[in-house]
Amino acid sequence: MHKFHVGQTVELAPNALRPLAPGPYEVRHLVPASDRDPSDPCYRIKSVDETYERVALQSELSPSNTILA
């Protein structure tokens, strides 16, 4: 079950293996849960500072109070 919805702004937790753009990300698409871990679905997210979308697990995201312009 997805916790976030399309258009919502979220923060992506830092990861030593993945450099991040600063600031909030917008949820662009909900990705169906896989057999790997149905309780941790994926999202396609995008930062205004990047030209591409990222895929992130729900466990890597938290709600953001920032509103994207």
C-alpha cells in the first residue's frame, strides 16, 4: 500500500552509494509493489534540480513541508 500520492513533496534519505540533489522531490508515479517486499513499494520521484526521475523505496522517503513551484 502506497503511503504517498502523486504530486506530494517528499524528502529522500541520503545514501552513501547515491549522490542526491538538495531539496525536496515530487512524487511523479506510483510503482506497483514487487514480490521482493510488498510492504515497501517504490515511487518515481523528481527534483527540480535534476533533469531525470529517480526510483526510491517508500522506506527511503519522508513527507516534506516544502511546496514546489
